[in-house]
Amino acid sequence: MKAISPNLEGSKDIRGRLLRDLRISVTDRCNFRCRYCMPREVFGEDYAFLPHEALLTFEEITRLARVFARLGVHKLRLTGGEPLLRRDLETLVQMLRGIPGIDDIAMTTNGSLLTEQRAKSLQKAGLTRISVSLDALNDDIFMTMNDVHFPASRVLTAISAAQAAGLTPVKVNMVVKRGINDSQVVPMAEHFRHSGQILRFIEYMDVGNSNGWCMDDVLPAEEILSTVHRQWPLQPLFPRTPGEVATRYAYVDGGGEIGVIASVTRPFCAGCTRARLTCEGQLYTCLFGNQGHNLRECLRRGDSDEQLYEFIAQIWGNRADRYSELRLAHTPNSQTKIEMSRIGG
């Protein structure tokens, strides 16, 4: 069998964007019912989640990650659903950390299952960083968002556990929806100033088809930043790495930094370096994608690593996605998109 050499220059799509990041969903299940992701009216008790045999095994995920690394990927992020619902996740992290070229393994979680012991075991297995979702400090507002009566205090405990375990800097993701939790922008900023944790405000996005998104519900990044800046002056920071989706700002008084992910009002399609692998092995080249490519079928019919490499390279090479740019330009688009619970955000 012909050996596959790493693509040292990196794989580029039609628009010249390099493949650098792979987000891996490990489950489509979640114990929250956040209205912007898995509203209860759609994901109720009778919702049919994927059976275990449909999910990629840890060995299959690791094999694909090796191929992606040869194509230029060096950062992995584990997502869901809620990734900590997947049993023995530390085993997968340990398998992934041994892949040549992978220098960063992160995870996004709602924090509900992240105990101090679990944070330490994930760090020991090789997890580098962690992002925790928290949409409000006020319990009534937060429980309205997560729709399972889960208090904010328990997520704050999880954030502290992650920090103590060395999964730093911990990033705290707040999806802001106008009229629902926008009153929490300043309290959240105040809480995480001087904490060593990085709060990131995320514009409410039209991922999937179930969350009833409309533009009137979006609190634009400019309003978020102006609100914070009036309390504590901010100054812009340079990106740490190419393709970074959060625009960074530092508090002038030395209180740390915040980030804003503004996919709606400030599209970053031109610099997007991310591919997404769903838990059942569908490859998507855009968060708002409507068509996946079945890598699980390739794996289970016995394709070689070389065949996988060539197939994925072709998919990325033909990539022309720019959904957020088209949305901003008010270009009509009625496509059916994959749900966030499947693609991992």
C-alpha cells in the first residue's frame, strides 16, 4: 500500500481557505433542551436519537482524525449533543492525542456532567482546553434557556473544576438572544472579569431548522460590545491564530479579555478553516450545511487510508461555502440545514 505523506502546505478549497480544524461530534444526545438548539417541541420524549451502532466507534474516529491530520488539520474539538454523555470519552481523547500533527484537543460542554474528578481525568488523558456553555447567571433566565431547570451555579462549579484541572484558559460561551437573556450581558461580563476565564458572546444563529430563528431576535455584536464598553472600556486584540472565529477585546483596566462570535452581522466565511464530522460519520464543510458526505460508509466498506485521503481532499478542494455572507446580503435561501445537535456547533 502506498504511504500517504502529510500535506505540508495544507489542503485549500476553491476560495483558498486551508483545512486546519476538525470538530467531531461524538453523540447527538443532550440532557439540555436549549431553545436555540434542541427545543423541546421538536426533541421531545418520543424523539428518535441515533442507535449506538450508527455512531462512529472511537477507532473509526481516530482513523479519520489521522487522515485529516495528514491533510493539514492540527486542532480537534469534541462536541455533541453533550459530549460527556458518550461513555469513556477519556479513552477517545487518549487515542487522539497520539496522532502526529495534532497539537490541540478541545471540548465544548454544557458543564452539567463536568465534575472535578472528570475534568482531571480528561486533562490527564490529553484534553488541552475546554469551552463551557452558560447563557445567564440569573437562574430563572438560565433555566428558561436550557429548559430543564438546571441552575447556573452548577455550571459555575464545572467551570471552576476545569480551571483547577489546568484546562485553561476556560472559555465560557454565552448565546445572546434579544428579549430573553440580553439583560445578562453586563452581569456575565462583570462575573468573569479578573477570573482568568474568557467570556465569549455569540450572536443567536439560524443553525438547523427547529429554533424558530429570525433576525429580530439577534442582538448584534456592536450592541453587545457597546454595552460592555460603557461599563468597562475595551480595546481590540489581534487574533492568536488564522481562522479564529472570535474577535477579541481586552479590558483597558487589565480585567482580562472577552470575545464576540458574530456570524450573523460580521461573517467570517472568508477565513473559515473548519470541517465538521457528525457522530454518525457525515462530513460537513459548513455549520449551515445541507449536504453531508458519508465517511462511515467508506470506513465500513473497507476503503483504505489512501482512498479516504483522496475523497476528503476532493470534498474540501471543491468547497465553496459562504452561507453567512449570503445571509448578510439578504440572498434568499430556503435550504434545509443540519441540526446543531448533530453537527456540534
